[in-house]
Amino acid sequence: MSRLKIKKNDTVRVIAGKDKGREGKVVAINRKTKRIIVEGVNMIKKHEKPSMTNPNGGIVEKEAPIDISNVMYLHKGKPTRIGFKFDGDKKVRYAKSTGEVID
């Protein structure tokens, strides 16, 4: 399994698809299918039955997963690729455009 370069709570910009150019925070990641859910991006309408959490049921708008290859990490407001390097004995992510360590 390859290492994913985008993590939960990262800010990303969509670079392909119907929401191209939109930005948001990563809410969830599915490592197996390499799909992520971005806040406010790729909204769908889902018909839900009445339940304990939603007693009336009805049409609910929610985010759908988007492929991880269709987003880019935002570093200081600009999209950049991410790489890995060793900082001492610790492996860290860094922005390839500036060379700065992200975390």
C-alpha cells in the first residue's frame, strides 16, 4: 500500500471535475479506495428514510467522495505537490514548490 500524501484536516483545491477550482478542508480519507471527502465539494442529494436521527426523512445534501488524484494540497494559498524527506531521523512532508516542511 502506497503512502498517501494528503491527510485529514489539510486544505486542498480541486483540480479536475465539476468542482474544479473549489477549495475545502479534508473531512475523511478512505485509504483502500484512495478517495477523500472534502468539505463543501462534490455535493449530492440523497433520499433518506425516516430514522431516529432524521425523523422526517426527505432529501439531504451531503458531500460525496472524490478521487485523491483530483485534488492538490494548498500551501500558503497556492497549490503544490508534496514530497517526503528525512529531517534528522524523522520522515516529514514538504512542499515541493518552496521546500518548506509542512508537518
